[in-house]
Amino acid sequence: MQSESSEEVRSVAGATDTRGKHRISAELKRLEQETRFLEEELEQLDKMEKASAACKEMLTNVEAKPDPLLPLTNGPTNPTWDRWFEGPQDSSGCRCWIL
């Protein structure tokens, strides 16, 4: 009886061991693949120009050209329009009853 149960334990341990080896091997392959991917990404980043240089270039291009969808105006087209945003010129001009 004792020998039968020890043989079962050995067979179960052997089966678990092969599954464990397979899991470890699969995890190792996954990590190696991820390492290669990250190394390739680092190489691509090294080949790219600096982001600040690209941003400065884009900024100069955007600032040099006016937006075609916005009209060019040198001040308000209707001078009375701004009076709504300036507020009252004197205190007697305000008739608000804010408590």
C-alpha cells in the first residue's frame, strides 16, 4: 500500500514538473520577446530627432501663417460691441441690484 501511494506521488510530481517547465519556458520566451521589442523601440527613439526641435519648427510654421478660417481684424469692427465687456464707465451708470 505504501509503495503504491509513493508511486502515485512520483507520477503526479513528474507530470507537474513538465507542466512547470513548460510554463517557465513560455514565460521566458515571452520576456525575451518583450525585451527585443523594447530594444527595437529604444533604437527607433535614438534615431528620431529631439521633440523640442520638432515643436519649435511646428510653432514657427504655425505662427508665420494666419489661420485661413479667422478673419483678419485690427481692432473691433464695431466699437460699441466692446462696451458690453468693459463694464460701466462710472458708478452711476450701473443699475444692477446685486445683494
